[in-house]
Amino acid sequence: MTVHRTPLTRLEEGTPFARRHIGPDAEARAKMLAQVGFGSLDELTAAAVPEVIRSAEALQLPAARTEA
């Protein structure tokens, strides 16, 4: 039986799924914001989300749970 071993460098590259869901780094985020004409995510959100559905209060969520 042949065992397939993936080199560590290949594993460190991640997958398309992981890259898509981890999100942009600070540099990519700044570039995106500059492209659409905003200086921060807060400014973009304020322009995109109608004030009537925004909340200034923090959500009262339970603590995060583990996968165990």
C-alpha cells in the first residue's frame, strides 16, 4: 500500500476555501477601502447599512463554545 505524503510547504499554502474565508490582511483591506473611497470599514459600513437597522449597543451573545 502506497502512502501519499503532502510536503509541508504545500500544506502551508492553505486551500482556496481557507483563503476565501480567512479574509483579507490589513494591506489588502486598505487597498480595497481606497478603491471604493473609504478610509475605514466603519465608514464603509455607515455608508452601506441604513441607519434605521444599525444598533449602537453590543450584542449580548453567549461565550464561544469549543468543538469538543
